[in-house]
Amino acid sequence: MKIRLRHLSGLGKTLQTIALLGYLKHYRNIPGPHMVLVPKSTLHNWMNEFKRWVPTLKAVCLIGDKDERAAFIRDVMMPGEWDVCVTSYEMVIREKSVFKKFNWRYLVIDEAHRIKNEKSKDFDSWFDTNNCLGDQKLVERLHAVLRPFLLRRIKAEVEKSLPPKKEVKIYLGLSKMQREWYTRILMKDIDILNSAGKMDKMRLLNILMQLRKCCNHPYLFDGAEPGPPYTTDTHLATNSGKMVVLDKLLPKVQEQGSRVLIFSQMTRMLDILEDYCMWRGFEYCRLDGNTPHEAREQAIEAFNAPNSSKFIFMLSTRAGGLGINLATADVVILYDSDWNPQVDLQAMDRAHRIGQRKPVKVFRLITDNTVEERIVERAEMKLRLDSIVIQQGRLIDQQNKLGKDEMLQMIRHGATHVFASKDSELTDEDIDSILERGAKKTAEMNERLKKLGESSLRNFTMDTGGTETSLYNFEGEDYREKQKLSLIEWIEPPKRERKANYAVDAYFREALRVSEPRAPKAPRPPKQPNIQDFQFFPPRLFELLEMEILYYRKTIGYKVPRNPEIPNSAQVQKEEQAKIDEAEPLSPEETEEKEKLLTQGFTNWNKRDFNQFIKANEKYGRDDIDNIAREVEGKTPEEVMEYSAVFWERCNELQDIEKIMAQIERGEARIQRRISIKKALDAKIARYKAPFHQLRIQYGTNKGKNYTEEEDRFLICMLHKMGFDKEYVYEELRQCVRNAPQFRFDWFIKSRTAMAHKRKAEVSSDRKEKKSRT
């Protein structure tokens, strides 16, 4: 039997479920075992709710790495002295063999849409009404079947005391830098804008994503942020229209005693927001898909704690929008909007739920005359269509996916406006005027949506009255010719690494500290250079930077907090405070020396160059400079040789040196192993005049069941003939097997993949290499 609770978020689905499991144990004598399957972000909340409402139910939580899970399964799960196992979707997939051993009585699935399979033929058949009795009769039959098992409640019916929620869409302009990058993206695909090029769906989706990134912040593109040296300064806000409004909005809501949730779909945007919060001095927490389970718990507890000093909670929309209770906040800022409006509604409901005592204000940031306008319009129409069709119990066709024509219209929307000016659209309006204008425009959009008929909503069209014009010529300039002169090669930028700053001794420790709820980062000067450890600046530079930091803290009267988690915390606190109290400003000579030292590192090496260098060392070994230089794009062999010499001299200064060295040494071990195997094969095959027929293979006790000796012999001899170290050798080996006349009727070996041949050849080669050593 399946029962579905379809309440709106925040109406007590968790409590109802726990009450049911408690009833089963105490009144029906069914203690379990039960499984509760939930998103990773809500694990801690579920465990807390079990302890709070039914402490007599013994609930256990399966989470952790491989070793932790193995110990938990051995010591807790298998003995079976528990009633409920709470775990995540990922853990069930990884440990499915263990979960199959239990006879589960009840399975509870939180956010159950995670288990749907839209590629299922059964799923598709539910919407195929050609062979049914007709829409109305079909719906009546479905309702009759579902009514006993489906419970749906909405906030207006259940929690009449819940304060209201009001959403305001804030429309804002592009900064000068954003306009430049937006124009570059459109210029690169000017043929698409006027329907002259091939309209590949993936290409259109990529353009949409690039434009959305530009609307968020131009620093999401590699090379946009000025530097090196990189600084945390006003440019973080002034180069993005959304950040300008955010910089005005946050102080206002802070004065009103509100606390804020900021949602963004892009985790790299959260990196930039984190830099901004540190610059402005806002205390914050952060949660995204990469946040470990323990850190999630700590962040949520720190934010919801009584009299918490945390002002902002930054969350990725998908990871932080499900099941988390953050009702201690009353302002929600949607930095960008999801294609699916239900995802944004879930995000809002992190604050607007039972337990909320204040009216909830939702601010949705939208960049005017860009793709974001169309994305939000489409999402609003989907919600409206849901309310007038689906909620009435009627079927809706499934032809509402984003098509190529609609994507093209989104991309073209506002292009003329963007091309028409190269100046910033940002104004000096105060935040009250911006909010008033946003509220007015929000009301206008709601009125337009109410007037739209079902036909328009199904086709996702609004009567905008706009006309389509060619974009090739603008202000007398032929953009087709300009495109040929300024082709730009777009590469996905690497993740913005804010926490990997270079440091030596105290400078390094502070620069790399991850912000923790109990020990926030100490303040740093606003214009400190952003130095990476792999750039190998002179050590003297870090002494000067450390002196600068200490004096800055002295000027602002900073007091070092005591950290009770470290030994001798009082002594450590005293020593650190003494350094600050005794700090002196840099002399003119020291300032000049610092500026000079800032030019003496490998400033033209970025994170991408460094990663390529490390991977090349792993692939070829540290001594093969020629091949390493070919792998590092944009660097000459001389530059790579110079960098390599310094790297191996000073590599111990790197923060992740153990991990890096392990990576390189693993690669060098593979190289050495290939050499040993090749040497053993050479010696073995040299004994025979016709190795393809004469080579004998001694299997011992572990001969495989699938490959025959003839097949093994062919694989080894052909691999030796083609060259063990040759790139793509196993793809060529697979083709040779398929073309070999002796295997023309051997379906098994002809159907093996290149990877299967590789595994088999490696096993056989290892055996020969070991035998040659004995």
C-alpha cells in the first residue's frame, strides 16, 4: 500500500510520518524495521524530530565514508537493535546489498520526486489517452483509486496564523562590464540570433547558460576579474547590477532586524557572495551540494541558534531548497530563478513555514531586457497553468518542454537593447525607490497573467507587442564582419577558488582557514593581494603582508577570540593578541619592497596552468620536461622548465603537497610498471619464432573462465606488436580482434569492449612480469 502526503512545504509532513511510526510501535506492535529515505540536507533534522516527538523510537542514521559505513553496518545495523534507519538516496544506492537483507515494514520517502523515472514506458503510458475512455472518465477513475491514499493540505487551510508571504520582483540593469560580456556572447553566435546558423539544441542551451552567468556576475567568466593581484573591494559589487541592489538591500533589512536567505543555482556565484560578505563584515553560513554532512548540520544549527549572530545563509537552490527548516529568517532573496517554478517555491518555504513569526518578504532579482525576463515569465506561466488546469484534476499534454524556437526567442529577447548602448544601466536610486518600482511591476505582471487564457499558457506566449528585427546591422555597423574579426574561443571557467590563497606560516594558516560557525575569520585589510601558493612568491613578501594584516587589526581594535577547542587556548590567545598590540605600520621602504616582491612570483601562472602541470607530471614523470611543456597550454618549454625547477625546490610550501606528490608518484609508478611489463614481454616473446602460435601461457590456479588461451595469446602478442605505451592502443586492439579471421565466428571476443581487453591484457601481462622477477 502506498500513501502520499502532498502538503505544501512546512505543514508538518515530517511530524505526521513520525507519529504514524510511533503509533505502529506502541499501538499495533509493529516496531519495524522502517526505512526513512531523505535528502542529505535533511538527515539531521529528521533525527532531531524523532528524538523530539517519539524518543521511544530508536532511530539510527547511516551516513559517512566507506570505513564509517562499514563500521556502522557491522556494529549497529546488522545486530538489528533499532526501529528506524534514516539515510540518504546516495547511501541506499551505495549500500543496496545491505538494505536488501532486511524485511522492511514501512518505507518513507521524503521529496519522493527523486525516484521518478521519466524514461519509463509505464510513465509515458499514463499520459497516452488514445486507448482510454476519455479524459473525464479517466480522471474520475484515477481520483477514485487515489482518494483513500492521497492527503493534500495547503497553508491557508491548515495554519491560519501563519504570517503572510509577499514576493517582489526587482528589475535592474546591466553594469558596463556585464553589457560588454553579454554583447560578446551574442556576437559569437550572431548567426543564431538571426536564424542563419544551425540551431542545435545543446548549442542554444549553452548560449542561454552563458547569458545567465553574465546576468549574475561577469566574474563567473575566466579573465573577467581584474588582477593579479586580486582584491576584495568595491568592484565586487559595482561590476554586477544584482550586487549593486544587494549592497543596498542588505543593510536596510539588517537595520529592520531581519535575517536573510540568499539562493543561487550557481555555487561559484556563492563563492563571490562569500567574498562580498567577508568584505562587508556580514556574518554568514553557506550550504551547497559539496558541503559535507557534518558541516551542513553545524551551519543550520548555528543559524537557527537563539540570538545567533549569523545574518545571512547562502544556499544553492537545489541542495538547500529541500526539507531544511530556516524559519528564523524572514527575508528570502532569489539571486537567480530556476526553470522549474516549484523549485523556487520550495526555496521560499525554507522560511515561510510553521514556526515563522514574521511576515516573509521574498525578493526575486531579475536583469531587465535579458534572458532572465523570459525565464521568469515562462516559470510564472507554468505556475498559472498548474493552478487552472492541473489543480482542477484535468489532464495536461506533455508538450510543454523548452523547444529550440522558444530558446531562440529567449536569446534574442533584449539583444537589440543590449547592442544599443555600451554604458552602464545602473542608477543611484535609493533602495526604497527600487522596491517601490519592483512592487508596481510585479503587480502589473500578475494582472497580465490573470488575463491570459489557457491556450496562451499552454503555448507559453504573452502578448508583448514586440516585433522581430534583424540584428546584423546596428548604427551603421555590420556585425557579421565584426564577428569575423573578433571570434572568441569560449572555455568553461574553473571553479572560483576563494579559499586557496597562498600563505606562509601565520599568513598561510589564516588565508586558508575555512569559515567555521564557532571560529569566524579574523578581519583582513580590504585591498590585500590574492596570492596563490603555486605562484611561489619570495618568502619575505609574506612577512610584510603579515605585518600589514596585524597592524590593520590593531587600527580597528580587533581582539583575538579564545578558541576552547585547541590546547593551551589561553596562551595562544595571549600570544596572538600581543602580536597585534605590538604591530607597526610598514615603513615607506618596506612598502616599496612589498610592491617589488609582488612582481617576482609566477604571476602569469593561473590555477588551470598549475593543474595542467601537475597532470603532465603524473602522465610523463617529473623529468620529461618536453612532454610536460606540450601539455601546459600557452607556456613555452623554457617557461615550463623554469617553473619546474622552482616547483621541485619549493614544493613543500604548497598546502596540498601530500596529495599532489601522491598523485605524481602514482603516475610515475604506473610508468615504471609499464616499463617493467614491456621488458618482461620483450624477453618472453623473443624466445619464439612465431609467438602468435607458439607462445605458451601458464595460468596457475586463477585462469579466467571466458577468454581462451588462443585469445589471450593473440591479445598479448598484438599488444606487444602495436606498442604497449601507444595512445588509444586498446581501441586499435579491439579493431584488430574484430578483423582477425580466426575470430570471425567468435561472438564473445568480438563483442568485448576496449576496456575489457585492457583489463584482460593487464592481468596476463602482470602475470608474466611477476614470473620474470622470480
